[in-house]
Amino acid sequence: MTLKDILSPKYNDAVHQIKAAILQSQSKALASVNQEQLALYYGIGRYISYNTRKGYWGKDAISTISKQLSIAMPGLKGFSSSNLKNMRLFYEQWKCLDTNSSVATDELQKSVNSPVATGELRKSVNSPDASGELGSNIITANIHHLDIPIAAFFSISFSHHILILSKTNSIQERYYYVQLCADLKLSHEKLTRIIAEDAYHNQGKMPNNFSAAIPDDKQAFKAIQMFKDEYLLDFINVEQLGQREEDIDERVIENEIVHNIRNFIMTFGKGFAYIGNQVHYDKLGHDSWIDLLFFNRILRSLVVVELKKGSFKPGYLGQLSHYLHILDDDERIEGENPPLGIILCKDADKTFVEYVLQDYQRPMGVATYRANQEKLKQLLPDEEEMKKLL
């Protein structure tokens, strides 16, 4: 085969297909490895928990076992004293997965004063036995029983699990962060920041009908997490535009957003791509003009943002629903999810908005915005200087 043959475009498709198959296989292999690792750590955590909590081992047992493991298996990683304690934490905090947790582990206690009884432990990790230990298949069954999202649970790393367990207090919070971490493929650093921001208790504050209007629960969950209830548009300063706030209209705000579109996208969140403003559609001889149109890569859907200068009015949702209908008919392509829309207004009564949203079947939400008032204060002289000027 000549170099010309190697570089020939006719092989590009074959290379693409083989590459895709390799990446898919690697992804499945990594997922399988992660699942087996979690099952192993769960079984080890149970074993350590029983022996330490029942007093069969001394206080330095975990440290001693870790050191002996490193001697017995040079180069072994992930079994430091702190990580063994994390395995115990992993088991104890997810003890609800162990339906036989109260059963005495008689076989595992045959050598009370010895290091890890590897034969019995290995058996206990891979399959349920008289000791009541759990393998990955039993964890999976109990996850289904408890309505825990199995794919999400097994897709995130052990370090992510430990972070979630160490920073949360309720099972509902754990469910939330496990699913969020899996859906958004959060790094350890990003997850740390999101938990510190208490995303769980701040979720879904924006009035919306996503859960009812989006059939796929996972997609609805992503949409709920995507948007805030209020946005600080700190790049907009209406006073510097020479207008009083009460006189400003939607077009002025829109022009400022378009002028600062990069800042607006960063404010709005991850995965947004700007399509245009005042996007025109002629439907059956009637003109429609969409204020701001985006595509979100995470949601895989078009996103309409309609700007309103004053308080929320029910009629705004009718207008937005009409725009979403047009986009669904004329713009949505195969593989995309239905478009969703956000009304961005000056203020809104959330309870009233949620009540009105019940009448609509297309996914919509209502958020509020604040322009920057601090810049004006910086531009004006202080009170004493103003008196002197007067």
C-alpha cells in the first residue's frame, strides 16, 4: 500500500467508524471497571465497618492493614488508610443498599485478629452469601428497589461519591448530586463548587413547567438545573444610556445584551450558542419576531429568551408558546429536543406564575433580571461634594 492509498479520502469513513467503535468499547469498559470498583469498595467497606464498629479490631487496625497491603502488593494504589476509611464511609452511608446489613457475618469473623480475610471477602464482594455481603448485582437490584438512578450511581467515580457523602446530610441530597454529577459530567472541582453553592436547596427556584411539559425525566431535570430564578445583568447600566429605568424598553435591554452577548451567555450558563436577535418568522402570513434565540448543547434544544421591561403578565406565556410552536414546526431537526422558552422580566410573583404555567404544555419558565445600579453610584459625586456643587 502506497502513501497515497493511506491518505486517500475513501478510507476516512472506515477510520471514523473504527475509531467510534473503539471509543465506545473503551467507554463501556471504563464504566464496567468503575462499577466493579464501587462494588469492591462497598464490600470492603462493609467488612471494615463490621470489624471496627463491633470492636474486633484495634484502633490502629486500618493503618496496619493498609501498610501490610502495600508490602504484599507493591505499587498498589487506592488503599491508603484514609481511603480504607472512605470505603467504610461509602458502605455506612449507602447502607440502605444492603438488605442484609443486620445479618451477622460469621464466616468473615473466623479470623478476628488477622488482616483482611481475602478469600471470604472476595466471595462476599462478588456474590451474596450467608454473610449477607453484597456484590454489584445485589447493589444494582437494591438501587432499583430504592429508585436510585442506577446508571448515574455507577457512572461517577468513587472520589465523587465520597465528596457527595462527606458534604451532604440527606438521602435526597445524595440522589440529587449523584444525578447532577452524571448528567453534567462534573469534575471533582466543579462538583465541590456546586455543593458549596448549595445547589440542592436552590434548585428549581425559577417558576417553570419543565417536569410536566418534558416527557423525559432526565431531560426535565437538566432543564430545571440550567436556569436561575434571577439574573444579574451587570454589564447593563441603564443610567449610562441616558435613560431613566422606568423609561427603558425591551429593545434597549436587548441591544445591550447583543452588544455584550458573550457576557450574557456566560451569565446564563453552560453550553449556550447564540443564534440571533429579532429572529423573523413568517407563519401563514403573520410575522413573529423572537427577541433572543440560542441553542443549548447540553439540552440539545433551541432556547427562546423573551425580554419584558415590567412585571410578569400572563399574556407573555401565550406569546412565548406561539414562538415555541413555530420553532418546533419549522426549525427543530432530527435528534434535537423540543425548544423551550424563558420570559425574562423585571419582577414576577412566583406563585402566580406557577399557577398560570399549568395551562401550557410547551416547556417554559419565568426568570427576573437586575441591571447594575452600582456603576451609577461610582459615577456620581458623594453627598458632600454634591452640596458644594449646588
